[in-house]
Amino acid sequence: MGSVIDVEAGETIDFEILAEDSEVDIEKMQLISNGGTVIDEIVFEGGTEHAEWNPSVEAAGGSEWFVVKVIHEQGRWGTSSPIFTAGGEYDLKLTALNVDPDPTPARI
């Protein structure tokens, strides 16, 4: 699920977003990235059934992800599938973490 795009650091990523709901108006949309940070947002005053948005983001380089969160007037929300940027040669990722529940005390 989702897509991977190959971009270099500093390149612009242009999004084309369309959301529709004929039953409950859309209040706002958010573009969310790494760490769950809202990096851009658009509010539709009075709500709308048909929402279009074209935000742009400058790629930081390395692995990033983006999702769109659509928030309805009643507080319900949905998210898009993620879009990932391809990682670079020097990206670091955690593959395992072992924690010793009984660490050796420090010597003084």
C-alpha cells in the first residue's frame, strides 16, 4: 500500500489532492510527514463536499513519508495511503533494539 517516489534533496514534490463526500462536509485537510508533523494545512470555511488542494514540499533528502488527513465537520477523519521518498545511501534505520532489564551497575 502506498507509493515510492525517487527525488533528490531540494527537489519540489507537487501534490494533487482531491477529496469528496456528499454526506458530511470536509472541514480541512492536512499534509503530514515524518514524526506525525503537520507540515501544511488547508481549511474550508463553512465546509465543502468537493475539496481540491495542491500543496508543494521541498524534499529534504533521504527517506520521508507523507499522508493526507481529511477531517470532516463532525470530527471524523480519514487518511490517504502513504507516499514514501526513496532512501539514500547513508540513511540510518533501526532494525533491532535490545534492552537489558538488569544492567550492570557502574563502577566508581
